[in-house]
Amino acid sequence: MEVDIQKEGRTVDCQSAVDFPAMSISRQTVFFLCLTALLTACGERSAQKPAAPSVPSVSVTTVVSLQLERDLRLPGELQAYQDVALYARVPGFVEEISVDRGSAVKRGQLLARLKAPELDTQRSEAEARVRVAQLQRTEAAARVSSLRAQRIEAEARLASDEKTFERMKAASATPGVIAGNEVDIAARTVEAARARVRSWEESEKAAQAQVKAIEENVRALGNAASSAQSVENYLRITAPFDGVITERNVHPGSLAGPNAPAPMLRLQQVNPLRLVIAVPEGEVAGIRRGAILSFTVPAFPGETFNGSVARIGQTLEQKTRTMPVELEVANGARRLAPGMFPEVIWPSRRPRPSLFVPPGAIASTTERTFLVRVRDGVTEWIDVKRGAAMRHEGTDLIEVFGDIAPGDQVAARGTDELRAGTRVVAKPATTPKMNP
């Protein structure tokens, strides 16, 4: 074998016999020297060639447009539809109480009766004053009748005296028939009769005024007696609505009053119930009045109850940034009770479709949250905001808001190591189907 090697402008000839073991020591040495020179020359030539740059491949996923539909589990609280603490409106001692904790009552039913001796005394005095005033009114009315009769009698006498005077005056026109003195006496008699009539009229008017005053007094005393009776009615404690007694703090003989430290009784309406939910600000757009929602309670594991959205708070609580929403829950069997804490299955909906990507596509740093979009083989960072999470066709997705559009290709694994402006080869990843 003969090999020609050129190195640094020199030519090296190497010969070897076919029978390598038979070579002489000098020939073997020359062969190895030639082989070493050949390998060194080939290494130097390969080192002088520049390496071709490599373009990295990136798995990409597609931004999809979907209707957000998910079920949240929100805590709630069951409350009585109506809840009232019953106090005594006037001080008194409990004479009778006919209900206890857990008693079902109807509207208007007597719950307790109090005793207040001073109110009985006040009512008796008011009624006595009314009777006295009525007697005075009767006497005054009788006096008016008497004065009216005397006035009528005086008027009749006046009429008779006037006729006598007229006849005497007419007769005096004939000389010598009636003396002039008698005519004067008749005239003065008429004047006196008229004075008596006026006197009786004035007395009658005064008596009538007195009757009116007494009647006003009778009405005032009657109102006072009625007021005393009304106050006495406050000693009767009745139910303002149908419900259940949930608290009792007095017994027969107890002193009760409007300023007592605790109410006599507490009455709650438990059918229907109010279910109050604190809905987060991001979910208030999906509230619909009349919607039927399901919920569970720890007292009945595995059982589901329903309620309808009846009232919406229309304002957010400043501290929690939630909106109170009330459901109306039928409770005819009284299995549910105020104070229970149910878990409500709240359907989360958006009024219009949103954009979604897999959670791993979102990259976050201390300064920004972004997607790495691949367009025409070049990467770019797109700032986004996170929304709600949703599971669609077995794939976890998260809602994003930003300068992106359905069909955009983004890196399936978002990272700040993939710098903006980098040329890459996009490799499709498995993505959910887009809505038509």
C-alpha cells in the first residue's frame, strides 16, 4: 500500500507490504508515522470548516374560542324568611305563656299574657271619669230643656201682652174709652216680657254651650279610656305571622318589658327559607333572576335540594368584593333550618365566547404575564390577563384576555427563556377543536 500525504508543502510516500507481520521494523515505523500524519491533516481540515447554525423546534398550540361553562361551588347560608324578637311593649309580669321552643304557631295566636295592676287602676279611673262626665252631660241637657220651656212660656206671655197693648192702644184713639195711664202700663208690661224672653234665650245658649263643653270632655275622657284599654291590650303577646318559636327566655312570674336584656320569644318563618350567597365580582354577569340552582347541606349527605334566584343585591360588598344573591327555598317538611351552611352549585357563564389556552402556555415573571406567539416562524411576547379555568373535552384550559385572536399559534410551554424575535420551527401540539 502506498499513501501520498502533503503537509506544510511537503510530500510523504509510504509503502507497505501486503504481509504486515513480515515488515521490517523500519517499515512499520514509517507506516505509523505516515498514518499519524494523515489523521492530523484530516483533523486540521475539518476544524477549518464553519459549523452550520441550528433552528430550534417549538411545540405550539392553538388559541381557541369557547363559551365559558363551568360549575362553581359557592358557600351560602340559610336564613329565616322572617325573623322577629318579641318584647313586651309595657312593663308587666308574665301571667301565662302557652308556647315553648320548637312550637309551631299561626298568625294572631296568643303566645303570652302579662299582668300589670297599675294599668288596671288607670283604666278603671278613666272609665269612672267618663261615667261622671256623661252624668254631667245628662244634667246639662236637662237644664237646657228646662230653660227652653221657660223661654217658650215667656215668649207666649210676651205675645199675649203685645196683643193687649195693641188693643188698648187702638181703643185709646177714642177719647174717654181708656185712660192714657193704662196704655203706658201695658207698654211697660210688653217691654218687661221682652226682657224676660231675652234673658231666657241667653240662659239657654249658655246651657247649650255648657253641654257642648261637657260633650267634648266626655269624648276626651273616652279617648283616654280607650288608650288605657289599648295599653292593656299590649299585655297580650300574639304571633305576627306563621312560624316556629326558636327562642324562649321568660317563664310565668318573670318581669318583662320593652327594655329587657333579651326578648321574651323569637319567632322565625321557616317556610320558605332565604339562601344567601356571596357571588364573586367576576361571576355577577351570569346571574339570572328565576334560575333554579342546586345545593347540598352537611346534615343530609348525598342529597340535593333546589332553590330559585329571587333577589339580587345589585351592589358589591366593599370588603369582600362580592354581591349578595338570595335564593328562595321551599321548606314545607321543615327539614332545613336557618343557620345551615349549604354548598351551592353555581353555573358560571359568559355572555359571549372567550379565548382559551392550556395553562402551561402562560408564562409569568415578576413584571408581566404573557404568551409566546409564533408568527411566520418568529416568536413574540403578547401580554395577557388570566381569566377563569375550565375543563373542555378532557383538556384543562384557562381563559386569557389580550391582543390575541382565535387560531393564533402560541408556544405550548410558555417560558421567558424563549426570547422574543427568536426564529423557531413550529411543531403542532394536540389542541381542542374550535367552535364553528
